Amino acid sequence: MTGQNTVQRHPIDLIVVEDSVIDAELEADALREAGLVIDVRRVEDGSAFRAALDERLPDAILTDWTLPHFSGRGALAIARERCPDVPFIFVSGTIEENSAIEALRNGAIDYVYKHQLQKLAPALTRALDESGAKQQHRESEERFRKISESAQDAIMMMGADQRISFWNAAAERIFGYTAAEAIGQELHTLITPTAAHAKFSQAFPHFQETGEGPIIGKVRELTALRKGGEEFSVELSVSATQLNGQWHAIGIVRDITERKQAESKLAEQLDELRRWQEVMLGREMRTIEVMHEVNELLAQAGQPPRYSSVAAEGSLRSSGAAPRPPEGRVSGGVLFTGEPTGVPLAGE
């Protein structure tokens, strides 16, 4: 927030719990000499401290350890209850090391002795930077939570121990397990068929070391398991992220059961259409053969051909041109119309 290379845009709002006006001014002078722009609200007791917090939460709190009508320990307890994310630093001339360690364990960020005020600005700067980083992390987590909870696809995270560490609402709906049931469980044992376990076990050690794997960065169609043991088709997209030096896998899973059913139905319809087309084509070919036979019989009887289009086809074939389908028949999806023959054909 106020690192050495950062331009400070607003004064740092400080509550200073200090009974000595002079000591409070010395602390403020040390911070200003270090280049920090500050706004100081000094209080001396618990009621004034609570009132200052009610007015507005500060950017940081500085407090003495020993006070006539209050205590640093009491101020820390109030701050942890009212504003646990606000950095809390002890500035004291009397705090003992054991007390300082206790204070740090209870939530204080740092402590500085009053005879070493040159260390106050670096301590405050560091505390504010850490606080800002934590706030950004919390905001990022909240954004991710909102996005994941509104997503229609299942989103889950698997840690380096192969166990589920995140499970969104869509995952609950798709797989049937609540987040409480899923988190902490071994992911592949929970939601993948037994046949897939061996391949995963072979690939996972390499993923643990490198964050790489055969499905990282790819989209695959796989078979998954619901809570009741039902197998269903899913589309899986996996990415890798490193947290605290360990690789974690984030999976986005889409239930494609309906899509697969639609694809299967379409394939059946196309297959039926092909079979019907073959039947129709065979019928057309037989029709042409019968028309040829009728023309040949008429020719043997010395009569002109009844089907002129078929007669013309013979001429076209002899000349190398493509034959024209018979009139009044369907060929290749095109209907040719012509004079009615008045002669019943075989199969009609």
C-alpha cells in the first residue's frame, strides 16, 4: 500500500492509543520524516478508542503497552473484535519480550521500542503492504466465489494430495454430493469409474512435479460417476495452478448427457435416411430397367418406343453424354415431369 516505490495518494489514517502527547508527536514526526503523509487521532482510554473506531475504521492502530487508564492488551482485544484486518503495532518503552511475543500471537503485526522510532515507518509500511495484499486476496477470492457459484458448469479444485479442496454449487447439482460431503475426499475415487484410476495414478506424480499432464490445457469427453453410481458423459477442461509451492488442478466439468442423447438420435435418423435413400435408389433403377424392357418389346413388335426419355438415354450413352432421368420420376432429389405413360410398371 505504501511501499518505497508507491506514490501515496491519501493520508494514512492512524489511531494512536497514547496518554503522552509528546510521545504521540514524536511518533508522528518519525513517520513524517520518513516521507509518510499521516492523519493522527490520539486517544487515551477504552471509551475514546471505541468512539474513534465507531467514527471510522483506521488504516492502522499504534498503541502503547502501558497506559494509566487502559492497556495495550485491552486495545488489542477490542481491535481484534471490531476490526481484525486493521494492522496493529505496539510502540512502547516498557513492553517486555515475552509480552511482545504474546501480543504477536494474539494478532499484533509488530512492535517498536520508543527509543528506536526510526524503525516505526518501515514497520508501518510493511504492515500496510501486507494488509493491502491480504485485502486484494480476499477480494479475488470473493470474485471467484461469486463467479463459481453462478456458473452452470461444475468447478472443482484438487490439491497436491489428490483431495478435493473446492466444490461449487453446480458440482453439487451435477454429481449429487454437497460441498461438505465432497471436500476432503479423494477426487478420482469419488467421481470417476474404477477403470480410469490406473491411468490417473500413472500420470499424477509427473503433475505433482511439473504441473503438466496429458489433459492439462485440453478439453476431453470422459465418463464420470454420480453419487448413486450412475455413469454419465462429461466434457472436462483442466488447468494447473501453483499455491504455496504445490501444484493444484482446477477442473471445469459440463454434463453433456443431453447433447450425447441428441447426437445419438441424429445419427439414428441419418442412418435411417441412408437406408431409405438406398431403397428409393434401387426402386428407380428397377423402374428404368422395366421401361427399357417395354421399349425393347415394342421395338420387336415394330412399334415406336413408349418412353421417349429412356430411348433418348440410349442415344446419350452412345454419344458419351450423361443420361437424363426418366420423366415423372425422382432421381438425385430432382423431380422430372413428363407425359403420363398409362402403363403399369412392375412394383407399382
